[in-house]
Amino acid sequence: MTEKGRPQERGHPVEETGVRSAFAPPSGVPLPSSQTEDEHPTSEFALPEGLSAPPAPVEDEYPTSEFALPEGVRKPAHPEPGSAFTPPDGIPVLGNLVRPGAPWQDRMRTMVRLPLGERPVPERPRRTDEEDGENGPSAPRVLDLTLRIGELLLAGGEGAEDVEAAMFGVAHAYGLDRCEPTVTFTLLSITYQPSLVDDPITLSRTVRRRGTDYNRLAAVFRLVVDITDGDVTLEEAYGRLAEIRRNRHPYSKGTLTVASGLLAGAASTLVGGGWLVFFLAAAGAMLGDRLAWFSSKRGLPEFYQFVVAAMPPAMFGAAVELFADDFGVQLRASAVVTGGLFPLIPGRALVAAVHDGLTGFYITASARLLEVVYLVVGIVCGVLLVVYVAAEMGAGFVPDGLDTRTRPAVQLLAAMLLTLAFCVLLQQERATVLLATLNGGVAWLVYGAMADVGGAEPVAATAAAAGLVGLFGQLMSRYRFVSALPYVTAAIGPLLPGSAIYFGLIGIAQGHMNQGLGNLSKAAALALAIAIGVNLGNELARLFITAPGRQTPLPGRRAAKRTRGF
């Protein structure tokens, strides 16, 4: 025994730590000899002696991923649309979805119509400018520029889908690929998601004033084309945008007033009026235009501006009914009133409303249609006020008093003059006026050949003529890479249902409700035929016809589908 009463192994003294290890051998049992790790591994997963390890599996023969497809199962050719997972083939690049060198409208419209998870990544890395540092322009500045461009397009009358495509194209060109633009009637917003872990950036802008200036619209389109081609830095884009805003209108107010009179006179000639009717309708429209400008400067809402502008043509028509027989002149008051109301018919807003509805932007389409209804009601109120007063004075308006005899040469010249005047009212570029005027002449030729010569229904003839207007307008726009509105909006002027609106108003004013509502229903049918025909012509041009220098059609173009009802 040791001094402290603890046993001492033979030849192996024990440390005096006060604690005895549980793994120490008992007294009298010798310790094992020193052993190496290689001879006696301590792992319980080690192979026993005499067993050889299996050969290492080949990675290609035995994939280790539990998500790998089993043998004999084919990989699906196309992933399910709208899937939240990355497609098996990866996210495609933009060049695989559209033809090389396609117009930005086609490329960006294809991008917007794709689900967010299937949209391609930018074709080029995010651009870097010297003033912006190595990381490129800041996202809030790019989004602000995008909203400003979208505001000008929407205020100029562009459809919601084209505005979204332009906004997405600008953001995509500066490297912001995870963007979601949203366009409604008066509100624009865009959201950018930097990554899955970063907070999204959302900016919005309100469109408070909408004006018709297709010259400015064309300049904005040229800016978008240069941005999407990669030729404009962010600072240059801001400078050009400020210059576009400062540009004056190409035509003065006096020129616009004269153009309004020429449009009214040409419209009265289309419905059978002579030279005296031409000048009376022109005088009434010019006076109404001046009164509308006066009301606008005094801050009256647009509804009351239309009420005031519709009263002078009706007053000239009432004067014809009251005093034409006293002077021995045979004039038709209906032609005077119909021509004078033509500059007030909101054909541009109606076409844009139907286009938005057909492409799936139902909120914007509803708001535009409501705007059209209010403007038409304003015209109705202005005409009915004069009609009631004139009826008390003894003027008897004849609801079916138009001279419908066919004068092909005179009516063709009147239709082209009407289109030319409409181009001036829309503030179009001078380079587009001639083509738009020819397009309007073609529309009237088709309508006259089908309705007057062929005996077709006016609605069908109007739809066919409007379809050709949309087709030719889209061809011209794709040839010049600009908006189609300058070539389309003025060209549908000769097809607008001015006479049907007038007869509907007279029928209601005289108590012939069935006749009046029937004429108003006919006017609505003609207006819808114009809008649908124009949209169909545009879609046919995009679907089957390539831009200059392109040989292949657009593959896999997604439809503007918003619901899954079937």
C-alpha cells in the first residue's frame, strides 16, 4: 500500500490526482501494448478485417440528387406555364423568344406577357456610367425615368399595353430585369425587386393632364428606341426628356381653329351638304372651338367645354331651319349640325378604350369608356338645349333629312380633307400627315364600295374599312419604328358615326324615343366596329408581317391572357 492508502500497480505508478479513471484496468491487469491508429481503428463503422471496400461509384451512373429523374422517365419539353419553379432548361435569354433585331414593341410585349418567373435575364450586363460609379445608375433614378416616359405616352393616348412595354423596355435596358410596371387610367407604378432577400422598390406617378400631341408622342418613341438599343446613358435620357417637354406644339391655336372648321365642313360634305353648308358647318365648329378654349382658360371641366362647343353648330342648324325658306335657299340643317359635331366626337378615346379591353386591361378600358360616355353626354346636352329653344321658336328639325346621294369624287376629296384637318388637330409631325391622309382616303373608298355600291350593312363595311386602316397604320409604324396612332387615329375620321348621333339626339328631343334610341344604338355599333376593326388590323400586322430586314416571324408569341376560365 502507498503512503496515502491507494494501491500502486507494479511498475506503473498512478498519478496522484485524486480521481481514478473509469477506463483504467483493474489492479493486477497489465496495460495493453502501445497500438497504432491504423492497426486498430476505433470507428464503429470501420470494415472488419478480411473484407475489402467496394469500388467507388461513378457519378454519371449513380446520380446522388434525390430530385433526379428516374431512368425511363422523359424530361418534359415545356414546363407548366406559371410554375413557381425554374424551368428544367433554365431561364431563356431574350434572343430565344423573339427574332433578332425585332422592334422593341415586339420584344418588350413578349416580355410583359410572360410570367415573372419565366422572363429572360437582360441581354447585356447593367450599364455603367462614369458619373454613376461601377455599379451603374441607381435603381430609383432608372425607375423615375421610366415613370416619366410612361406618363408622356399614357397622356398622349397610347394603349396601356404599349405603355407597359415601353416602361419595361427602359428598365430592362438599364439592367433592372425584375420589374413589374402597372398602368391604369390615371396612375402609373413600377416595382423593382433587387433580389429575394432585399426589399422591393416601388415608385408611382399620377397622370393629371392628358393632351393630344402626336409630335411629342413620336419624340418619346424615338427616345425609347435609342434607350433599348443601348445608345443613351441615363443622364442623356433625362436631358432629351426635358427637351421633349419643353418643345412647343407644331401648330398654333389659330391653325387648330381653322383645322376644326375644315374638318366640320368636310364632314358636312360627306353627308350630302353643298358649299354653303360647308361654310356654315365650318363657322359653327370654329365658334365652338373658340368657346371651348375660353371655357378651358376659365377652369371649367372638360364636360362643360363639350357642352359649350356643341351649342354653336346646333344654333347654325336652327338658324337654317328658321330662315332658309325666307331667303329662298334650300339647305339641310341636319348636314350643318352633323358636320359641326364631327370635331367633338371622341374617336381617339373610344379606339384606345376598346384596344385596352381587348388586350386585357379592363380597369383602364372601363375608365376610358366612361370618359367617352361623359363626353358624348356633354355633346347631347349642348345640342338638346339649342333644339328645345329652337322648337319653341318654330324650328322643325327633320330626323331623316340627310341627302344620301352618292358623289364618289367629291366625297373622296372631302374624306381626305377631313383626315388632313384631323392630323392638324392631333398635332402630328408633318412627315406623317401625307401617309395618314392617304390612309383615310383608302378607308372611305372601301366603305363606299361596300356600303354604297355593294349594298353591305354599314356596320360590316365600317369594320372592314377600319381593319384596313389598322393594318396599313401598323405597317407604316413598323416601317418607321414609331407609334401607329398618327397613322390610324386621323384615318378613321371619315368613318365616325356623326349622323347617327345627331339623328338619335333629334329623335329623343322630339319625343320619338324608339327612333332616337335606335339611332344611338347604331352609332354605338359603328363606333365599336371602328375600334375592333382597327385593333384586329394591328394584331394581324404583328402576327403575320415582319419588320423590314427580318425574315422570320415571331415565335411563341404569348396572348394577352389574364384569366383561366377554360
